[in-house]
Amino acid sequence: MNDLLSYIYNNPSSLTKGKGGDELFLAKYSEVQKNTDAPCFFWGNVKNPFIMARCLITLSNVVKSSFNLSPTDLAKLKDPIATAGDGRVRFEGFSHCAGVYARVDVLPDGLDGEFLENGTTNVDFNQPMLTALNSIKQKENVLLSIGQKEVSIQTEEKKIVERKVPLPIKWIKGLSTVQIYLSKAERTHTFNKIQTQQLFRGIPKGVVKTDYYLVTRGNLPMFSPVKSANAVCVGAIHRLRLLEPLLPYIDSMQVYPHPDMQSTTWQLYFGDIRFSLSLSREAFRGFSGEGAALESLIEDVDDEWIDAMDKYAYANQRFNPTLLAVEEGFGFKDVDSLTARMASMGLLGFDLDDNSFFYRRLPFKLDRIMSLNPRLKNAEKLIADNKVEIISNANGRVEARVDGTGGVRHTVILDGEQQRCTCEWYGKYQGDRGMCKHVLAVNKMVG
């Protein structure tokens, strides 16, 4: 009987009789049904609990750190996001300033347990949990459980449970940007344990306000204040000290800079466990305000396509946009727009080693795209209010006038990949933090 499918509908079909005629409503069915009632996503043993514990303590240190906020702001954000799915467990978090992103990946060979359902929760790692993690020894039996409302770790001596807490909106915005940066990053360096430890000894003491550059001379990596060809630019390099407690245990480290040096990612390897640390371009720049997804959000996409993409990602748990476009016959631009929309709702992460996106199961809200991208919302309002005037559009060059505040009119020029605006935002950031609302509006107008 394996060739039979059982169809279960959430609501019955109905026939409604009215004065204007009869209306037939057919119930919708999808073979991809999310189990929203599963209390537990994963439970089982971690094969290397000592390393996992050290990584989770470091992740907690990232979450507790801040590089541009005052002490009064430090209590406003919460602790790690835990995701179970695709045969692995992931823990993620941001620094309070949202300029540092960290993730712990426990890979399939590092787990001995059962995945009952894929899902995500956000918990607060309090002192009892950190104390328990710190006490975990080599070869100790540790049972990890990730559920809809809690994460628990049971050692040979005690069981610690951390309850679900609200996920900060700032984190969802940061998740959108950092995954897009990661998807464009390319590996430039691989260092062994000794090289990595030598490199980190060269980090200047104190708070570093100038850029430093990762360079190699022979087999020796080093940080230099002098820019050179093929060097990797690292802003606020003192943030890398967050990794120092893990260096005695690593097998190797890989470095992934963004092509435009908008971020750098430092990935540590411990057998079946990885730890990733991504730094924003500068200490005062949080990932939550970068606007990296805006360019991909210009094209309008039908809500049904987004819903279908959500179901596809949920069912498959990971995908490569390029391969998806080829296999399913979609346009590359369409897939990029769908992926950007998923990422902008916090639903996608990116795995550098697999070169693919993974699904992070959060509440699916289409209106979150607009609420988390106010520049896009403002651009659409400019169009709706007829405040965009196209002056010329020929030979790949567009000139437009866009009404600003206080009676000011801004000039927008789109010339191939060059996009300029006379507004204060563009003058300050020169496009490094995504498009301004005026450029966005003109792009949407000309299609």
C-alpha cells in the first residue's frame, strides 16, 4: 500500500447558497504540513560535550558583549537561538550591539539521538546553565534536548532547563543581513592550530579604532595596520578576542571575507563541531542596520510563491539557490528575490561549508518584510504619493527627481551598476549600507 497517499485537510470544503448564486469553496491541501504541536525537536547525546560546552560558553560571551552600547542598554537583548533540523543542531546569537554574529554547529556525526521534528526556539542562558556547561568534563555523558519551549542539558550530576524567551526584532533584522553577507563570502585562508594561535597573539591590546589587515608572509599569517594587495580588512579587530578561549582546542581555522569587506567570518573547526564568528565592517555598525537585502527585495513577488518557497525550505531543510533555479527551471533573479524575502523574515541561515541556505523555523509572517525594512516601505510610499518623476530612461541610464522632506528634491542617477543620489544618506554611506529610499523607489519604478 506504499503507492497510496493520505490527504488531510485543515478545513472542510463548503457550498454556500446566496441570492447572487451558489459559491463553492474548496479546501486547500499541501503535502507539506508543519507540525506546530511537536513539543520536542531533538533529544540525544552529544559525542563531544566538552567542546560543545566551551563553544556555547563563548557564544554566551558574544551575546553578553557590546562594542557600541552603554551599560544601560545591555539588558534589552536575549540569548541564543537554537535550531534542530537536517540532522544537526545549531545555536546562534548576536552581541548586544548586533555587530558580532556567532554560531555553533553540531554536525550529524557529532550527535547520537533522534530528530522528532525540525524547529527553532530562543532561550536565555542564565548563570546555572553557564555553570553547568563550565563543569562538563571530557568523555562525560551529556543529554541535550531542544523543544518548542525550552532547551535542556542533563549532565551526570544535574539537569538544567532554560525556558523560551521572546526573540528580539533587532536579531531578526541582523539574521537577514548576515546571511546575505555569508552567502557572498569566499574562503581566502586556512590556518592550522599553531598558525592561528600565532596570529591571535598579534592582536593589539585595548580598543582598536583603526582598520587592521590580515596578510600572509610565507606561511606566517599576521595582522598589519598597513593595507596591501589581497589583504583582508578587519574593522575593530579587538572583537576577535572573543575567540581566544577556544583556540587551544581547534583543529584549524578558515577565514571568509565579504567581497567588498563589509564583513569577515572566522570559522573554527573541532571535528564534528564548528564555531563561526562574523564581524561587521566597523564596531558601530550592527548587522541589523545594513540593508543588504534591499536590492533583492525590489522585485515584487506573489505571496503564494513566498508561501511555496517556505514549504520547500521546510521540507528540504537546505538548498542552493543556483541549483534550485536550474533544477526547477526558475529564473535566477526570481529565486534570488524569493531567497531574499525568506531571509528578510529570519527564516534562512547560510552554511559556508555546504555553500547552501538552511531553514530556520520562525513564525511565518509576510508583513514582517515591510516592518523590518522601513526603507523599502518608505520607497513604496514615495511611489504611491507620486513623488517620483522619471526625467529620462535610455541606453541603460536613468535620471529621476524624488521629492524629499522640507520641499527638497533629490536627483537619482542609475547608470548600469552605478547608483547615486543627492540625499544625505547616500552622501554619508555611499551605498555601503544598502540603497537609500529614493534609489529604491526609482529602481521599483523602472523595473
